[in-house]
Amino acid sequence: MTNETIELLSSRELDKMRQAGCLAAQLLQHLEPMVKPGVTTLELNDEAERWTKAHGAKSAPLGYHGFPKSICTSVNEVVCHGIPSAKQILKDGDIINIDVTPLVDGYHGDTSKTFFVGTPSPKAKKLVDVTLECLKRGIAEVKPGARIGDIGAAIQEYAEAQGFSVVRNFTGHGVHRVFHAAPEIPHYGKRGTGKRLRAGMVFTIEPMINEGTWEVEVLDDGWTALTLDRKLSAQFEHTVAVTNSGVEILTVCGNW
Ligand code: MF3
Ligand code: CO
Ligand code: CO
């Protein structure tokens, strides 16, 4: 099987993905109350690592292509892949995306959420609200027979109508035993284009939406991606499965 082949998961594998997804959702929920002015992104990382181990799982980002920490913490103008640091102290008005991927019994649960630190500015609030709505609209396109391009089109139409832009350099991705697998899921595009979705496919949708330009720059650390114009960026991510009837969000627990 090549890297290009899109795997269709068995019901046994989907069950493993539900377990990993549930743990990922619980981890974000566990970290949320720590997101306050004065906390460092390293403290968030260290608690995520401790909690993940305590639940018998592994932090997939740690050591992944050399990534040095267990979670990604992307603050304000950081688009994605921010590296937790003891020097980075959160302050009132910041926005922070926390992206977690526990590896549970060989399967990855990949989810992220943008949180407000204290009280957000009106523009930050609007960006974060629009980004969450983009994720919801992308998920709503998922059903057997739909095209990958339908997902990106729904996201791009809404983001741009709200005056924001969609990051091109990073996409959603297939996810199962492999952290980043086929297919790529762009968050922009045209309806009716791209491969058809089939029941059993599992992938992430993780729109990164910018206040200004969609262009990004990667720092010399090789990871931190930030907006070229240093305006704000927000992101939400779920892992989803295509089902016979439509879509199942895997990075939730029960009714959460
Ligand atoms: N969780 C990220 C994603 O959504 C990937 C992080 S890779 C890392 O795909 F190496 F930066 F951790
Ligand atoms: Co992620
Ligand atoms: Co992902």
C-alpha cells in the first residue's frame, strides 16, 4: 500500500479511533482551566504529557519528525506548530490554540481548539467564532459520495465572506495508525472537485483562518508557522469518520 492509498477502517479500527479521539477530547478539556494569564506554554505541555502518560497513552507529537514537545501551543499570530516554552507567558487578551494528539493502543486522536486567555478583543472574538463555524461547515459536507473539494469550498466561502483568509500551506489529513496519512484535506477549494469520500475514511479537518493575509512564514526553529503580516490566526480541529449515513466526529466523548 502506498502513501497515496486512502485506507478504509474496519469497525474494530473505528472503535480504536473512538477511544483515542475520546482521550484527546478529554485532554483538551483537562487543560482548559489552566489557560489563564501567567501560565507558561511549557506548563501546559508538561501537564499534557503527565496526564497522557497517566492515562496509558503516548504524546504522538513528541519526537515526531524531531518536534521537541508533546503538544503544539500556537499563540496569536502563530498559525500552527508553536513549540511550548518556559519563556512564553500567557497574558490577558491572548488567543492560544492547543493541539493534542494522544496515541492510544496504536491509533491517533488529533484535535485542537483555540482558547481565550482572559478577555478577548472584539476582533479576536470574531476570528475565533468564525474559525469554529468554518470547522462545523466543513464537517457538515462530509458524507459518502461528497468530494474532498466540497469541504474546503464550504470553509473558504464562509471565511472569506466574513473578511478573513484561509491558510493554504497546511491541510487536514488522513489519520489512523499513521499520524499524517492520505488524503490531504485542503481548507479552500472548489465544490465538485477532488476524490470522492467513502464510508470508513478517517481524516482531520483543521482550518487555520487568518485576520489578514493567508501567507505564512516558518521560523528558523523549523516548526513555528506565523502569519506573514503578524496579524492573528485561529484554528480548530476534529478527527472525523465518513459513515454510511454521513459523518461521525471521533474527537468527542459521549455527548460532549
Ligand atoms: N497535531 C498537528 C496536526 O494537526 C500536527 C503536529 S505535528 C508536530 O496535524 F510535530 F508538530 F507535533
Ligand atoms: Co492536530
Ligand atoms: Co491534524
